[in-house]
Amino acid sequence: MSGFLMTKAGTYGALHAAILLYSVSSVVAKLASAHSFRSWHFWGLVALEVLVLAIYAIFWQQMLKRLPLTTAYANRAMAIIWTFIAGLLFFGESFRWQNLAGMALLIGGIYLVVTSDGQQNTGDRDNSIHRPVSGNIADPVENERG
């Protein structure tokens, strides 16, 4: 992988790009729902959704190699925000101030989980970006040597 992805900013940027891609699959699913189950448009959009999800799955696996599990999954809550923004932009869904409050709570929760995750880890590793797991996953001693 490129040198930028090995930096903290690069890893988090790639993580959020993957999460945005996951949100795109929701937009495609919403577009497909506007068509008849028997139409080519429906099936074409379903195929596009599956393709987007497959690409997302590859990126997501790469992020799981580089980040603690709790950090990666806490950040997945950003999909709610990305999907909300897409709903506003593409589908004319309504905005309420409660939505903004909810998004602020999500971001605050993500921050708390991510910053506390770094405090729980000890040892010689960088607390925010982890090396890929190698060897026998059931043997933590072997993994530390890897």
C-alpha cells in the first residue's frame, strides 16, 4: 500500500472513504426501490449495489488490518450521517434540528470510543494504527512476533 495509507490521517481517510462507499450502496438501493421488481432498471441497480458492496468489503477488510476493531466499527456510525446527507441531496428528505443533534451525538460518541481505545492499548505498538495480524490468530504471542 502507498506510504500515505500507512499514516494515521491516510488510514482514517481511507476508512471514511470506505464508509462513504457503504452509504452509496444505500442510495443505489433506494433508487432500485423506485422501479418494478420485474424491470431491467431494478435488476441493473441491484447489480450495481452488489458491486459497490463487494468493493466496500475489500476496502473494509483492509481497514480492519490497520485499525482496532472497536475504532473501525465506531466509525461505521458515520454511515448514518453520510446516508442522511444523501437523503437530503438526492431524495429531498426533510431536515430537522433533531437530526443535527443526533449527528452531533454520533460524532461525540465516535470520538469517545476512538480516544478511549487508544488509552486501553499498551505496549510498543502505535496505539491508533495496528499492524496486520499474522500467523496463528489464536496465539497472541506468535502474533506479537509477526
